[in-house]
Amino acid sequence: MKLQATAIFISAAMLSSAVGAVMGEPAFAAQEATEVAVVEHVSGRVLAFLDGKPTLLETLDGIGNGTQLDLQANSELRICHYQTRQFLTLKGPLRVSISRDGVAFASSKTIAAAGGSCAAPISSTFSGGIVFRGLAPVPVSDISGKR
């Protein structure tokens, strides 16, 4: 089920990129204005409320400005917050609101900075290919055996 959802997401992203390339406008241009974080990892049940609609969060979901998150008991959420450029880990039970400026809590709990820096995704000027994060580039000459 999760694999099928991932395949649908990838297909939709590729279609969106193709339309953006044809229109002469980056695919992420509209998203960057409202998206303030992305889900890196989620365990348990985490609900996101934006404009009154509840949605279960999954890995790689974007979090919009003003989204309220409800983390159920024994759940954990790790996000990359674009403005602070940090990974943040939230542990349930917890209710928070995510904005461009940071995370506001409904209770007195605190969050833990998970270590490491992150940044918002950017549009590529290259068509096709695969994006890997955290891997060192390998020169083509090393792969082909030429020196």
C-alpha cells in the first residue's frame, strides 16, 4: 500500500515538473511560498490540520504555513524546518502549530533539535536523473575506468 502511494507521488511529481518546464516556470515556485517544512520520518499516528481538513502525515509530505499537528501517544515526527534550517524531532502526545517562524506549542513540552542542517528543496535546471542527499559525487572517469 505504501509502495503504491509512493509510486503515485513520484508520478504526480514528474507530471508537475514536466508541466512546469513547458510553462517556463519552476515546479516548486507555487509550493515554496506556503510550504515551510517537509516530513523526513514519521512513526505512529500524526494528523495534520490545514483549513480544517485532517490528513495523516507520511514521509516526504510537505507541511504548509499555519498547519496544526496532532501527534498521538507513542508517535514521533522528524521534520526539516526550512526557516531554521534544522531537523526537529517531535514526540507525542503533543499538539503544535507549524509556521514559517517556527513551532508553537499548545502545551509546555519542548522539542529536540535532531542534529544536522537541512534546506528546502530547489528546482533543478537539468531534466531527468535522480537526486540523492548525503552522497559524495563520484567523477565519471572513476565509473568508466578511465583516468
